[in-house]
Amino acid sequence: MSSESALGTVATRGVASGRNTWRAIRGALGRRDGGTLFVLAVVGYLAAYLVGIGHLDWNTGGTAFVVVDDPLARATERMAPYQYEPVALVAAGPFELLVSPLNVLLGLGLGLLVGANLAVSWVAYRSPASCGLGSGAGVLAGFPALFSGIACCGPAFLVVLGIQATAGLVAAFQWFVPLSVALLAATLLWVGRRVGTQATRPDQV
Amino acid sequence: MHHTRRGVLRGLAAGGAAAVGGCLGGDTASGDPNAVEPSQRSSSTTAGETAAPPTADEPRHVAYDHASLRSNVVSGGVPKDGIPSIDDPQFASADDVDIPGGDPVFGVERGDDVRAYPQYILVHHEIVNDRIAGDPVAVTYCPLTGTAQGFERGETTFGVSGDLLNANLVMYDRGTDSRWPQMLATAIDGPLAGATLQEFRIVWTTWRAWRDEHPDTRVLTEDTGYVRSYGDDPYGSYNPRRRYYNNDVTFFDPLTEDDRLDPKVVVLGARLADHAVAFDKQALLEDRVLATEDAETPLVAVADPDLLTGYVYANPDEREVTAEDGGYAVGDETHEPAALPLERVLAFDSMWFAWAGYYPETSYVE
């Protein structure tokens, strides 16, 4: 087989895998349990991510709303790899939120991937054709990004845990977000490829 | 802990979070023992952000060669200015803030201009580019080494490079982009490599002690131009002392390990021409007077019980210094701890591991 035709085969399989995954996602979200799981996962992951990077915390003061001067410019200022300046502080009820628009979008994107993983995995788990895929498959892939926050100098989770940092570890933690994205996409494709067709068949679920 | 936030936020909400106006003016410094040592004043600067910071005539003692230091610089995981300095600081009076009395503040007194910089704000910014008594200065703080130091900045400003050396903040000046490890006060990289900054004393004390001593003090507010969870210290707490400030984890390796003391023991460190001396701060506050023994340059340290700090003096004639009620007897007279009739040597608080890491030959007095 020539390299050209091999490439073509890989591309064809990739497209097919993507179609299957897309079908699996649509099928999973079309079910009540899958849809509910998806929404809960997106919201839950977004909250966990914001807590992880230190933008969501308990509110120990009163109600407040503050916006920085020139929020558009401030929003793109980088604090750390994949972490951007908050442009507002919202404190209300039990929660205090530092609003960094880019991090909210990033957390939402990761949450969508986690939600899709969880919903499709759930469908796969319920499907006889899935060979017993666990419902948590792929969700663990979202974990690295939860630990991508910084605490002034260095990864926040190391500080919290009181763990010695090394130059290699500090260098590695900037890859936590891309690592999460890659793992989530890979697991989604992996699960989706197996259940894409079956998930849309009512008789199989 | 959340301190003054709500009060400040109300003000911000009404007027927007934009920092307004310049810094407070004031009298020029005169006869202030906390000010820059006269022998250190030297080069002038040109106006503008391209200016270099003023440097000292004589370099500080540095125990390592610069190439070795440069090779030990590590990334703290944040980009340049990822930890933003406060470049337009706003102040309030002592009565307008609600800071727990035991919280640490960094106090500066220059002429009639007295200011306090709360640790819980500086832990999120590390550098404040300010004007005190009209003089452009940088008040700097490194949470990992527990060091607060003041520098004359001329017409430039300092920022946080994102790098660390010996777990210590590496600053850069925005005029020349030279790299200045805070505790060394000496550039190890860039156009000003080898130059030494002009330093001034910052008093690490508690808000209660500083406010009682200086009721007219102005206090840095949370109106920094940035939104942060002020009151949440990512490293732990000083009031009470917890987590990083109280455990043995140094987070980043020091240049040299020295197990004479636990890593986070606080010492009052002084650098001389060719060596360094560390006084145990707790021992100093208890005994009130500590002196070096058999030193080429005898030093004596005295405690200031009111401000919970100490001062170090060169004592070449080894004059007797005795603690008395209300001060210290030197000869026939009693003097305030900050005003002994001896030559003051700049000293600052530091965690032991950081001090010993930079100055492995340091003597230790307890």
C-alpha cells in the first residue's frame, strides 16, 4: 500500500469515526437520561474547573459586583498558561466568582467534552453492543485541567498539598489543559466509534 | 479570611475599579534612618520608562558567581507580569480599613509619610511601584522566602519576571529588562548585570503594632486595578501561621541546604561586604540584644518590642549595648531601638532556608 493510499485510509477511518461519534452524541443527548447527565456534567465540570483555578470560592463577605477598568483589554492578559485575568468579581449568596471570560469559555468547552463523554459512555454502558464500557470512561480525562491553576508561583495543587515542586513538574503543568482536551477527544472518539450506530437504535438501548 | 474587601468594593462599585490619580505626595525624606543609606546613593536616572533604576556605589555581597546563579533560575510557572505589580496604588487611612490586628503588614516611614502594605494584598502582586514622600520606590514581597524589601526605582518600575532563584522572586526593571533576584538586590542578567539596587528598610510587623505606633499611617487598599480573592492566601496563613508558612516544604529547592535550623525559622539577615549574618528573630525579641562573637566586623542587633522587629548596627568598637526600659543604653544615654549612635546596617526578615541558600557561609546568632 502506498503512503498516499494509507493516508487516505486513515482519513476515511477518521471521518467515519467522527461521524459515528457525532451520531452517538446526538443519540445520547436525545435520551432523557443522557441529556440530563450531559447538562449535569457540563455544569459540574465547569464549577470544578473554576474552583480548581481559584476563580470560584465560598463567599465570606456580603454582596458585591466589581468590574475592572477596560475589561476587554484585561480579559486577554495571561496570568499563567491557559489562565487569564479576571475582569469582574461577583459575590452573592454563598459564592464568590472571579469572572475571567476566556477561562469560563475554556471551562465550558472542557465541560462539553466531559459531558459528551459521560453521556455517550452511559449509553454505551446501557447498550448490549458496547461490551460493558464503564459509564465513567473518559471522564477521568478531564482531571488534568482541574489542576492547571496557579498560586502566585507554581501549581496551586502542589502548594495546597504541600508537595515539593521541581522544574520539570512546573514545566509539565502547563500541558495539563491541552492534555485534558486531547484525552477527552480521544476517549470520546473511542467510545463513540463503538456505540455511534447502536446508540441511535431504540431497540438497542 | 476576607478583610477590607467589602468596604473597598462599595467604593469601587460607585466609582468603577479604575485606579485614579497618582500617588500621594508628601515631604521629602530627611534624617530618616529607614531611608537609603547615603553611601548607597549614586547614579541618577533619565526620565521615562526606558530609564534604569538608580544603583548603589558599592555592590552587595553575593556568594555565587552570576553564571552559576543564572543557571539556577527556574520558571515559577507564570509568564512575565503574570503576577501583576501594583503600579497605581491607592491608600486609605487606618480608620477606614478593617484588618485583623495580627495580620502582617510591611511598614515604611519616610519623613512624615508613613505607609503600611498589607501582606494579604501583596501576596497577590509581590511588587508595589509607589512614591513615598515624593520618592519613586518599589515595595517588594516574596511569599516563598518571606522577604519584604524596599528599593529606589528612579523613573522606571519593577515587575515580576515569573522566574525564581533560590525560591526567591526574580524582579525585572521595565527600563532595561535586567533581572534582579529580590534578596540579592543585584542584577544577575541583562544590561545592568552586576549592579546593585539602592535599598531601604521595610519593617515586617503586625497591623496592630504598626497602627498603634503610627496612628496616622496610610494603608494600601484592595483598589489595585485588579480583581482578586484578597484575603485568600494561596500559600496558607500567617494569622495563625499555617501551611506553607509553617511547614518544612520549601516548594523549590534552595541553592544550598543548611540544616542548622528548620527551613521556615525567621531570621533577621544582614549583608556585609564579604559575608552575611543572621540573627534569630525570636531569640532577639526575647533577649532584646544579640551580638556577633569573634567577628571581623562586630555587629549588634537590638529588638523593637513595640514593632516586633529588630535593627542591626555595626559595632566596630564593641561598645556595650544594654537593654533598658524604653530603649537601649549606649554609653551614658538611652536610645530608641531604631536610633542607636552606631552605623545602621540594612537588615530584613527572611525564612532561614532562603537566607542560608543565598549565603551559605552565613553566621547565625541566637
